[in-house]
Amino acid sequence: MIILRKLGRRLTFLIFIPILAAANAWSSRAQSFGSLIAATILSSLACGAGEAPVATIAADLYSVRERGSTMMVFNIALSAGLFVGPLINSTIAEFVGWRWVCGWIGIASILLWLITFGMVHETCSYPQGQLNDRNLLPETLSLKAGYNRDLSLVTAATNTICVIAYPSVLWAGVTIGVFVGWNVVVQLTASQVLHLPPYNFDLYRIGLVMLSGFIGSVLAIFFGGRLIDVVANRMTDRAQGKREAEYRLPGLLLPAIIGPLGVLTFGLCAAKQLSWTGLAFGCGMQGFGLTAGSNVLVTAGMENAFGQMVAIEYVLLLIGIAFMIYGSKIRSWTSSFGPVATCM
């Protein structure tokens, strides 16, 4: 995010997408676990740098009255990666080998870089009169178009950290991070539970079960996109044109209920070894909550997209560390109270 503010949207994409391709090529040829971990860390760095510019570009190009519908396209694409990706990866791993999972991501990254080079323009704001219509196309495709000479990396880092302290940014980042974090937990649990008796699913069929999450995401297109634009625009009109970020929050009600219930449904069905359809239904509910809820929160604070993305990454990191170190203790603790204890 710091580099993005210094170099601009277009150049950040063009630098980090090749890093993503190289990291996955490294992963596909890794000969040790340590080498694979190092390549994965590098790949994560490149992915993180590629997410923040999307929300920023949407804020640059679209008016505030259209951002819900616009960002829903982005969130559906993310959901496709989260839920369709496991199906693609499991199929490749089952029939070709796990190394080609990294290989096809590297190939896709190269194709994405070519598309970005020819079609993604620099969208950062220019002072009035700096660009003219005759030179607009070549200037916005220039690698220097988004470079900020007046902003130092230290200042960019300080500003980004300060933005995280904004209550709205911190709250949105924590909430989305929890949604995404539980999605990671659900997918990791599914890959273990469905592979064992009584299910005995192979990798391909586990990927098909995860596809239910994408179905839930598709159902969230209206509720998390167009609907929040309609609600926020009407509330703005009633306030005589004064728009507030909280006007989008009513759209959070439905995903805030359905998403956690989906995680609970998945967990209870897995604990009691019920039919796989129960697990798929819970995954679909969680996908609905993740997509709709994330879109509501991101569009409510588009002006601070940098800080939101940083906050989300921090929350995901904390959740991952917690489950990696204290996973068994967390499972023992959660099995001792509430509906889990009743069902067990």
C-alpha cells in the first residue's frame, strides 16, 4: 500500500504481477518445505500489493452513487478465487499433480500482466489543466503517470498507519478480516473432514463442495451491491444531498446474520458427521455473508481504501497465527459451551 501511494496504480500492478508469476514458478519447482514457504511468502506479498489498487481505481473512476454496484464486480471476482479456485486447484492436483497448481497460477499471472500493460490506465487525480484531451491516452499509459515525487516513503508509511486508527477504517478492516478469516478456517476444515470417513471424498469432489460458496456469493450480488446503492442514495436524497458513510450500513444486516449462521451450520454438520449437503449449505451461507458484507464495508469507506486493506491483512495475520499456535486449545474451548456442547 505504501508503494502504491508512491508509484501509482498502474506501475504497482506492472511491478508486482511479474513477482507473483516468478514466485509461483519457484513454488512449482521447490525441492524443500523451506523453499516452498519462502516462495509462498513472496507470492503473498505480490498478491497483497495487487488488491489495494482495485478499490482505489473504483473510487477514482466511479461516483459515490455507483460504487456499490461497481465494487460488487470486484468482490465477485475475489469470491470466484476463494470458492472456484479450490475446484480448479483440486482438479489439477488430482489429475496432474500439485506442482501444476502453482504453474497455472504463474501462467495466468503472465497473461494478466499483458492485459494490464495494454488496458489498465493510471487513474490517480491530476491537477486541473495538467492533462489535455490530445495527450490523455499516452500520458495515462505512461509508467511515470502516477509517480508522486512530493511524497516520501516514510511519509506514505506514516499516513497509512495513521489512517488505520480511524474508527470506521479499523472497524471495517476488523469485520472483513474476521469474515475472510472464518472462510479460511471453513475451507481448511472441509479439506480435512471431507477427505476422511464417512465422506471419503477425493480432492475433486471436495472442490465441488466448496463451489457452493460461490453460489452464495452470486446470490449476494443484489443484496450487497445494487441494494446498498439504492438505500444509500435514498437516504442521501432525504438528507438534502448530504451523504454519510453510515447510510450503507443497513445493507450489513442480512450478511451479518446469514454469514455467522453459515459458519455455525458448517461446524455443527461436520461435528455430527451429517450429510455433505449440510456442509455445502453452510459454506454457501458463509459465502453470501462474506461477499455482501465485505462490499458494504469497503464501499462505506472507499476514500480510505489503503488503510482498510492494511487493517484486513493485519486481522487475517492475527487469526492465522492464533489458529496455527492455539488451534487445538481453541477447538477444545469452543466444544465446551453453547450449541456445540449440546449437539456433542
